[in-house]
Amino acid sequence: MPNKNKFSFAVLALALLLAAILAGIFFFGRKNIWRTVPQGAIAALYWPQKDRIPADSAALAQTWPPSLWESFPNTAEDWRFFSGLFAKPEWQSLLKGAGAGLTLVTAGLDRDDLTLAFALRNAPKKTPESLLGNVSFQVSRFRGTDIYQAGWSENGKENAIALAIAKGFVLLARNPLQVEEMAAQLADAAWFSPPGKAPSADADYTCWLLPAGMERLKASLPGGAFGFWPGSGQPVLQFAAPLFRDTSITLSGTASGMANLRPSGKRSDGTIWSLAPGNTAWFCRVRQPSFRTFKGNQNGINLFDRYLAPRAGHEIILLTLESALPRQAPVLNLAIRYPDRSAAEKSLGELTAETGLSERRNYLNYELQHLISDGIFAPLGVPKSHFRNPWATIIDSYLVFSENPGDLRQWIDRFIVGDALAAREWALDLERPDDAVTWFWDPARLPKSGVMAGILNQDGPAVIHISPEGTTWQWTGQWHKAAEDNGPANLAYTAQIPGEIAGPPGFAVDENGKARALVQDAGWKVYALDENGKILWMQSPEAPILGRPQAVKGFRDKNWWVWSTPNALYLTDFEGNPAEGFPLALSARAVAAPLPYYSAALT
């Protein structure tokens, strides 16, 4: 009998040990399982005004209708979980609290599904127990923040949640990695409004980006329609869905897939660019650049901290080229804008002196030699024990960096020879407060009645639209779907060009703040239009214009149009008078539009 008891106890102990191992795998192993899933966020939009914040469960359901997530099974399940959680009294009191703000974060886990995460602002002195009741937590430490994970059964369903309380925020998700990511961004103090700050229309926006699932999300949103937002001059995917309330998402792009995403709030504190697989570019405006977008790229973080952070007083355009291979760290690419080219050259000289390696001149390719006669393509000699050698060049007043020359070449090609909405237009035109001129040329993405639009005046937005038939319209206000066949809404003028439009027009604002446009028809004739659509003058170049006509201001105390054909360079003032010595015959056949710039210091 004693032997039998010993055997029974041994079997029982073995069973308990096996159960403990299985429980440990189930409970503690979840994090490792989740770590095998690609992580990242698509977008988080913060509602800055109190009347846009859901105050009760009914308003919450109206704000994020379950139908929004019908095409995402896991998302729908997340929604059911969180909507039930937020309906509880302890959460209702938080949602109705003074200064409360609820941010919905949709985080992409794969290309076919989404999960939900939330950040509740202005929730001080809360504990996990006060929010979730009597459940057991496992606590892990992540960069100074406690991450609480809990699992429990309720009404026959298994529930899991991760939670963190930091700096007046409650961060919630069913996936602990999402909470860790939000906590990391919160630690940067750049992505969220300060705790306790009263919501206002001027508050910061939160924006996390990832292309995964974006098309599915876009297709599932009710009321989505393309239009024009006059404040940007770009095509806008304006969602009528209550998910985004009054917030617009601005999408612009070319046939090659470049696009940008930003809330409609106007900020000028910094710009972050991210280029994802397939050359889809997203950018988000934040108070300060946050370099945690370089997930896993310590190389890029070191490069910025050591060499570029001291120059952060200038505008920085952060461009990250994601690897086409999954799980590969993004490559650091960025540009710093200086007041003029000489300042950029001085900064490059300082950097090359710091690294102990002289500049090396290397023309990018034969076609660009006549555009960048002084092109600097300088590898900065950084010890490889620290990070990969960055490369740099100067374009206009921009100092452009990359961790490898291949990516830098792509960046420069977009900067200079892009024949559609190129990075140069975003950087040089859209962000300049003095004339804020930009343009768009992509027939496939615009309503069938037109192929081009451009903003002409940031303070009093006016947009010119040119159809393939040669008709131009100017109007203010949103594009309305009902007007697609007959022209834009709020029509201000109509002008007829005697021929089919042949290429992307140029836009400018004169010294009196009046809009100007330059267009070429299929017969190679060039027409100048004023702000009322009147044809001011016409010229007949000997060949089609390459790319887009561009404006140069202040040269010889005048404003000028600059354009090139394959055989000649043209310089004409806004009144139609050619500069002395122009058109200038080119010694070699041109293949791309010129890159004009003017510096008074060099005149």
C-alpha cells in the first residue's frame, strides 16, 4: 500500500507539473506568440475638442459603429470587447471626466485584419484594479513603464487585456506589444498632448502609420469620397464616417504610389516622412520628430543622435525607406532644410570634417549631370563599429542623407526629375508660408472631368482645375460628387485653352498675392493665366516643355517663369517678356525639367 501511495503521489505531482507547464505556456507565452506577428500602427487620430469626445456608451457606439469593422473579424471582436468595457460605470466616469480625451489607435497585425487599441487622456491616480476590477495581473517592466496583462473568463468567453498607466494616460489593447509601443511613444513626449491640457483646436495630433490594412480600412468606411480640400490643394479622402468626425485625412499621390497622410490640423513644427514598401509615402506632422519610427534600427538612431541632432534647429524631413523584406529594419533617410545653399554646404563641410573623410564628387548618372553640375555625393566616414556609413548630397538648400547610396539616388531622383507630385514639390512648395504653391498631375486618381489641381493661395484658398479638353476652372470650397460631370462646385471662372492640355501646368503667386498659372497645349503653345482665368499672353516654344514650368521670385527684382524644352532653356517674366539672352540653346539634349533656384547672396 505505501508503494501504491508513493506511485499515486508521483503521478499527481507529474500531472500538476505538466498542468503548470501548460498554464505557463498559455499565460506567459502569449507575449512570445504575439511577437511573431508583424507589429505597427495605421493611424491614431486625436479629437481636440470636448464636444467630439464620446461621453456615454450610446455616443461611443455612434462614434465607432460596429459596421465599421465588419470586414475585420478580429477587429469586430475587439470592438465588442472594448465597447462592453467602456459601458461599465468606472469607465463612464472616466469618459465624462473634465478634459478627458479618447484616442482610437488602429494597429495593423497583418494585411487582412486590424486590432484596436485606445489611449485615454487625463486619467490620473488610477490603478488597474480600479479599472478592471478583481482580476489577476502579470506585470512586466518596459522602458520605465509597468505593463499589466490580465486574462479571465466571462460569460463563457476568454478575455485578455494589456494596460499601462503613464503620464496621465491609460493605454489599452488586447495585445501587450501595442501597449508597449504606445508607452514608448508617450515617453517621447511628442505624440500626445500634455496631461491635463485643455483640449483645443490647436492641440497636437497623434498619428502612427503603416500601410498594412489601409486599403481594406478605406474600403470599409462608409461615406468615404474623394474631393479637394482647399487648405491643402491636394486630393482629400474625406470620410463622412463618424469615426473621424471633422478630421480629414489628406491623401495625395502619383501613379508610382507616393502618397501622404496627415490630419487636417495645421502645424509647422516638424515633418516626418516614411516611405513604405511599394514606394508609398506617408507623412505626419508632430511637434518634434520622434525617431522611434525606426523600429529596430539602432543604427539610424545613433546616426541622428551623434551627427544630426545638433542641427535639429532647422526643419528636418525624415524619410524612412522600409525594406521590401519582412522584419527588416527601415533605412534612415532624411533631409535638413537650411536658409540657403551656402548654409547647407557649410554644414556638410562640418560633417565631413568631423568624420575625417574628404568629400568625393560622383555624378549620379549621365542624364542628371547638366542639372547638378556641382553634385556632391559624399560618403561620411563613420566607424562601422557604430553604424553604416551615411551618404549625403546637397539639393537647393537641403542637405540630404541616406545610409546607403541606392536609397539616396531614389530620393534625389524624386527631388529633381519627378514629373508628377515629387518630393521636391512637397518640400519646397507645400510647406512655404509665402506662396504655398503645389500641384498634382495624375489622371487615374482624379474625377473623370479633370486631371490636375493646384492650390494658389494658402490664406484664401483658390484651386485651378484643368480638364483634358482644355477647360480651366477656378473655385473655392470642396469638390462635390454631383458636380463631377459639369465642373467644380462654387465656380468662380471658366477659361478655354485652344487645345488639349499637354502636361502639368505651373503655379505661382505674384508680388500682389495674385494667382498665376502657366499651361501648355498639345500644339506646344504656352498660355499664362491670371487669377480670373484671363489669358495674359501666349508663346510658342519650338518643342514640348519638359516636366512642369516653375517660378523663380526676386531675380533681377522680378518674378520669372522658367521652363525647358529638350533644346532650349526659357526665362520669361510674368508679363511675358523674355530675359536677355533667352531662350538659351542647350549644348546637349535635355531629358528632364530644370531645377531653378535663386540666391541673392550669389547674384
